[in-house]
Amino acid sequence: MTRISHWPRRAITACMLAAITLSGCGLFDDDEDDPPQIAFAPHAEGYAGKPDFAGLEHRHPLSTADLYKITPQNIARLDQEQVDQIYARLSAGPIPDGAFDGDLFFPRGGSGKLRLSEIAGGGLKGLLVNVAGSKLDLIGEVLWQGKVFYRSERLLRNRIEDLTTLRKLGLVEESADAPLHKLRIGGKDQWLLFPAKLYCGQSLLDGRRESIIIDYAFTDELPGYRRMPDLLAGRNGFAIRDEIRMVYPGFYLGRAYMDRAFVVNFVLYNAKMIAAGRDAFMTTGQIQQDCWGGTQQRLIAAAAGGG
């Protein structure tokens, strides 16, 4: 099956504007200048020049050794089509649990930064506050940073280290009766905002198998919701819907959509989980799958001896 959606032109123009350097998580070199050396199908500009994902996976399946060539840093050295081809050859894996670091990234060949103000066009539907331009862009960037997954509750919250910008804009509702939720991670207080639902659902890029969906549409119905700033991510704001698939245990590749228009790539990773899961996954290629794997079985060749 081929990919099921075309890229909206305004999303491509707005989002693929620059390559940025990702922060390290302790397991990877900070100066990874080379893209991962794995196989990709030939591709050209325009939808007609994109490969069929089923054919891609048949000709170029990713082994565990291939997967461990990919890091949260070097994936940004690829172009967008190559990032898409990696995502299409992944499966959802287990729904994460616990705290993950995160970064949004723009693939090779772009310049600039995330411009949610351009994508939003004339404004946000139903939003009664005056937020525009660079202020809107700053708010958008916090939505794809660190996250905390509550697997048993099928709930997610975003980790915000610094509320200064949101407070200056008057977008944080605080009171003694409704204190902000926070968690201490890595010796720092993390404010927990923007709750989202977690479930398995169809990928907007590759419909052959499910992805893990992070859905902000009904954020106002979730525990801990506060109108400001949480509604910015919901159906009356940006209408954010993310989807993620596992690269290897502890590391997920994500795609963010706004009102079903592709916005930006992001990565989520937990250094301890990556280290703990490496040997077993490298050796067997087996992992718990919480979501539907599709009718086209994904095969992963394990490295001999786990090395």
C-alpha cells in the first residue's frame, strides 16, 4: 500500500526551513555529523516520485544493526523523504511508560525554525485570546519537548522546564486552589501541562500498520486540565495529533500534525531504557507490540551474537 496522504504545501514550506542540532542524552556523540548509513529507495520530488512503502520494506528491511545506527542526533542529517522511509519501516512497539526527553527536528536541507503562526493562517478557531506571530511560534515549540507517559492510564503530559514565556503572555492559569502539577526529573522541577490521550490508531503517513497516537483533541476532558495554556493544543487551538513508532527500545520517532497537516518531526528517548534494552533487542529483534501490526508482517533481522 502506498502512503495515504499528500503533504499540504503550506506545511512543507513552513516546517522544512532549517536543520537544528539536537541535545544529547548521554549515549551518543554530540558531533554526529554523518547521517546513518542505511539503505533507502530512490526518490524524486513530487508525490509521483515517492516509493511504495510495501516495496521499500520488501527490498530494504531494517535489521537491528541498521536500527542502532540511527540516533536522536543523526536522524536530522537525513532529508524528509529518508526520514519518512525510516518511519514507514518501523512498527509501534510498546506504548511508552515514564519520562522521555524530546526534541523536534528539521531534516537536512531546511533553514529557519518552526513557524506555527504561518501554518495557523488567519488564527486559531475558537481561541478567544490574542496570540499571534512569534509568540505563537514560541508556544508551539514547547509542545514537542520532553513528555511523561502514563501507560496504564493511557495518558500523556508534556514536561515544561521554564514557564517564563507562557506566564509573560498571560497563558498560565495559577491559583492556590489549583496548583500546577510538577515532577522532579534529573534534579529539575518539570511542570506537567498539555495532557493528551494515548491510543493505537492509523498513521497519517503509512496506513499499513498502526502507530501510537498522542491526541490532544479532547484535552479538556482529561485529569489535570487547565484552560490556559492547555486548550492551545486541543480542538479549539492547534488541534494537535502526534504519532510515534519505536526505532528501538527507549527511542521513538514521531510526526506532529496540526489539523491533519504535517508540521514537524520529533524524537523521544530515555537513556536508561535504551541501555537496558539494547542487548536483548539486538540479539532477538523481538519486542512487545501493543498496536496492530498490519497484514504485511514486518521482519527484523537480528544481529548475530547481539553485536
